[in-house]
Amino acid sequence: MKEILDSALVDKIKGLGEEMFDDMVAFAQKLVQTPSISGTEFDLSELAMLEMKKLGYDEVFRDDQGNIVGLVRGSEPGPTIMYNSHMDHVSPGDVSNWQGYDPYGGTLDICEADNQDKTLKEQTQCIHGRGASDVKCGEAVQIYAGGLIAGLRGQGVPVKGNFMFTGVVQEEPAEMVGMVHLVDKTLPARGLDYDAMVSSEATSLKLYCGHRGRVELLVTVYGRTSHGSAPWLGINAIYKAIPLIQKLKDELYPSLPKDEELGQASISLNIIECSPGALSIVPDRCMLSIDRRTIPGETAETAVRQIKDIIAGLAAADPEFRADVVVKSAVETSYTGMSYHVAKDMAPWKISTEHGFVQASQAALEALGQTVKYGYWDFGTDASKTCGIDRKPTIGYSPMQEQYAHTPYDKCRTDYMKTALEGNAAIFLSAAAQEKEAYQKVTW
């Protein structure tokens, strides 16, 4: 492991971080004040691109899907490390739940917030509003980390490799449509590639090293309609679904495997619908929407096959039982008008804490005096593409805290933002100086 963050360089990082802090916080407030629900990210993308140009990025562009890219090129050859954030956010929901905060206010105040391990409430300065913790404050930090690298280069500090910020569209629908287009089409068309990725998804300043996959399944149980006054003439699809639901809950879920780091695979029945859906008609279809979380070694095909086996067993015991199961899909259209028909399938992934890229990141944070802790996400991220599919080294590192995401308590600590600004810049400098073994494909 090459140690490149000596005390002089650490002082330069912290000095520039101090100088940039107020502007970074103000920029994060602007991001929160700019609504960008999935499919409406244009205004936010404009704001981010303008800020990158002000910070001295060498190249800033938007692709045909609406993703944005900013590059800070090093003074010496080396790897390209992608720093990634998504630009969209979920709905604020019922505004009355926000306890006096405007979801798009970007309010800066002193309030009570959890510490890193959620063991203590502390009075600290926070930015409030929808997306503050998912992921606009992390996005501001990453963009400013690129600006810090540009500043160091301007001071004559040797910088290896390239810092690449990417802001992608439509992450929240959970189909990776923005990230897939960026990685598979935009970067190759521009003659660009990346060697590793740092996600800005919430980690409470810990290094996150993986998460379970996610597959959305649709099970349809079939029956036969009749008049509601004569149910014996039909086959009620809801009643036929009951034994299937029972087996999912009592037999399949307890049998699912467990990963030592990521936890147990899971299955959750979250939506039940029926058709035709009229009070006087016995339903001939019952649709079950299922959230299946997978661990390494499992795939969408694995999840489908398990349910098909249950269906086959029920059909063998009941001649009137008919059902099928498919992976759900959706058509996602970006703000530029580009549409994709995509499966709702995200791969699981994890990276060893002994991997060279992770070790370089740990060394960087320790050089700054940060205590390094590791963790894993409960939810899914676009890292399912970079590491789950492409097997490129990937970590999460962010000031935001997972427990506030998608809630009316959405906020981010500004002291954590300052720490993460320094940390992201240090991770880049440390990782970019490592030899090629730090960028070996990830296996599990």
C-alpha cells in the first residue's frame, strides 16, 4: 500500500476544505431547494453543471439521457475514479408531517441529530428538506471534492489519474436506467472509462461495502368469474391465492439463505390487487406484487424458480389452481424524452474490506485522523451496476445518514459534510496513486 498522504498534503486538503465549506453548504441548500422528482431533473442538472464549471472542472457535459459528467484531469497518468450521485428524489409526501420545515426550503439551523452510530442525539447544524439525506448533500460534497482536487492541482500538488463526477437520472425507480446508459453507452462513446466508483448514498461517514439485490416479482393467480350472488359458479382467484401466500410466508421465507455481511435474503408481499375488481363479480385474477431481496449467489432466475416450484406443487394438489410468476418491468422516460423498457432487477454485491481499493480508502481516511468503520446498506443503490454487474471496485462514503432517507425528517449534518469533503478528496488521491491490483475485479 503506497502511503501518499503526508502531513503537508493533509494540511493542504484541510485548508482548502475549510475555505470551500461555506460555499459547499450554500450549494447543497440550492440543490435541496430545486425539486427533481424522477424524470424532472433538468433544473438540478443545470445547477450542478454550472457549479462544476465555477469550481474549475476541465470538462462538463450532459448526455442524451440527461445524465451529467464532470472531469478533473490529473497532472500525471493514472486511473479514473468515478464519484456518483443520483439527481432525483422521491415525493415529499404529506407536507403536514414535516414539523414546520418546508420540504424544498433547504433550511439551515441547529437541531437534534443522531451521531454516527445512532447511539446519541447531538445538537448540530443541519440542512433540512427532501433529498438532503438522499442524496443532495452527498452530491454537493462530491462535486466540491472534485473542486478541491482541482485546487490542489493548481497549487502544484501532483495529481494522478482523473476525478470523474457523474450525476445520473432516475435512480429512485430502482432499475439503474440512468447508470446503465451512462456506463454502457455514454462513457464508451466519449472514449471514457472508469476504474472504481465511490457512491454518495448515505453511510454516516462509514465505508460501505455492499448490499443485497432487489427483484420485483408479479405472481398472477387465475380463477373464473361469476356473479357475486352465485359465487359457487366461479373460481375465486383471491381464495386460490391464499395457500400460495401462506407458503411464501411460512415455508419459502424461512428457508432463504443468509450472507455473513449482508444479512438474510428476504421476501415481502407488498401489494394485492384483483380483477375485474367489481363488488358483484367473483375475481378471475389475483395479482401479488413481491419484493425479493437477494444475496450473492442468487439471481432473478433463482427467485422466479422458487415460486414456480411452489406453484407446481399447489397445481398438482388442486386441479383448479393456476398461476404464473414473472419479473416486473417498466418503461422509464427521462426528462430528455429517452425511454427504456427495463426489468426491475438489481444485482447483489459486496467488496472485501481487504480489497486494494478499500484499503487505499481506509488509509486515506486514517491519514486525516478519521476513525474508519465499515457497514452495508439495507436498501439498494446504482452500485448494483458498477460492482454487482461490472465487478468494478465500489464503495460508499457519505455524510448523510440512512435513517433519514425518504422520511419527513430528511436532513444532513454540515459537520459531517466537511469531514466527507476532506475524506472524498483524500480517498481519490490515495486510491489513484495505487498500483493496478487496487483495481482488480471484485469477486465474492
